[in-house]
Amino acid sequence: MTMLMTAAFIWGTAFVAQRFGMAHVGPLTFIAVRFAVGGVSLLPVIWVNSLFACGEPDASSGGRRARRSEPLRGGLVCGVVLLVSTIFQQVGIMYTTVGKSGFITTLYIVIVPILGLFLGRRSKWLTWCCVAVAVAGMYLLCVNESLSLNKGDAYTLGCAFFFAFHILVIDHYSSTVDGVKLSSIQFFTCSAIAFAAAFAFERPELSSITSAWASILYAGVLSSGVGYTFQILGQRDVNPVAASLIMSLESVFAVLTGWMMLNETLTEREIFGCVLIFAANMLIQISGVEKNASGHSV
């Protein structure tokens, strides 16, 4: 759970970097370069891991081929889902407020257990209570106006569905493949498709990219390379519903970072929302919602 908490912290603080970076480049260009940097940053880790794996017992050629193809297949699937959710969020925020976008995006904490029901995964009643408390906290933290669904809200709701799907896909692959390889392939998949889309719909320029280098490095190395890798590694031993609750702390960290770095003030309502979200996460951890040895949620 510590890895998931760290990932949420990194993603929350990365909102500042993304805001600065988007002042220089378009959304598709930012996404493409960010994930390319994230994929490259993991290559040294993969190389070091391969050195330690050299002494492991050999297996049949069929087994080796299966192990090699599994991270590739998983990385491609995860990469496509992650890219779609990221694009939906970025386009949606162009037509709606940041507060509503934050609230609608984090609805994945409700969507994950609902999708889990269709996959035969039942959650404890205490887990559903934690979800309800967290959603209430998200509402108090992010939504300051009456709810209404416009084009931007619809796009952002699509992001929430795809991010929930991403969590479940990660849950499927994380316990059977090398997490770092899976993460790296996921990033290169995102980057390749985003670059193709950027050249088709935007005008990527090297000067603009270099102007946003600090933001891109932070989002690429930490938010992508470290954050999403920690998500993959952290979800190995955690129920996907509990994982989504822990990662929802991203919104709290984003608000706190905005308060400290951008002088954005917190109202009493927002502070109470943060308290509710933290309470839900503390309760889900105390309840011990984990996976059993076979990798199934309990």
C-alpha cells in the first residue's frame, strides 16, 4: 500500500508540472514526450534487473517464450487503455472546470467495484462504505457549483471509466509479469500513438518542447516512470477497489500542492473533504482488504 500512496502523492504534485508544461505545448505533444521520457527512464532499471536474473534456473523454450510475450501483450493493452483515459481527461478539461473534472475523474473509485461485479469479484460491505465516504469527500473537495453534464463532463466521465478499466487490467497482469517491463512497454505504447496523433492534429516543435523541459521531466520520470510503475508493483498485493481508494488521494495531494506552491487557499469545506478521504483510506487499510495467495481479491 505504501507504493500506491507514493504514486498518489507523485500524481498529485505533478498537476503543477502539467499546468506549466501545457503553457508551451499541446496536450498530445505533452503526453507523447512525457511517456517517452517515462519509458526511457525505466530502461536502466530493466537492465539491472536482468543482471540479477541471469543466475536463475533455466526453463523450457516454450516457458521462456510465454514469459517474454506476456509483458509485451500486457504492456500494449495497458498502454492503449492508459492513453485513451489520459486523452479523455485532457480534452474534457478544455470544456469544464478543474473542480468538476477532478470530481468526475475520481468516480473511478465507484466504477472499479461496479465493473468488478461483472467480473465475479464481490467487495466487502466495509469497502463499499469506504467508497461512499471517499466520494463524499471528493464532492466537498472538488465541486463548488451545481452538477450538470456538458460536453467536457461527458469526456471526463469517459476518462473515469477508462482509468477504472486500467486499474482492473493492471490487476490482471501485475501478478504474472515483470512490473517494470510492463510499465515501460505501456509508456512506449502511449508515446508512439500519441506522437502519431500529435503530428496529425498539432504542430510539435522542438523549441516548445525544450521550453517545457522541467515539467516534462517531472511528469515523465516521476509521474510516469515512478508513479505508474509503483501502481503496477503495489497492486500485486492489494484489492483493486482498495487500490483505487488509495490512489484517490491524488486529489488531496494536488490541492495541498496548489496551496503550498501556487498560494491556492483551502476553504473549510475543502479541508473537511480532505479529512473524509483520508478517513476512508485509513479505514480501508485497517480492514486489511488484500489478495489471497492465488491473486484473487477477498
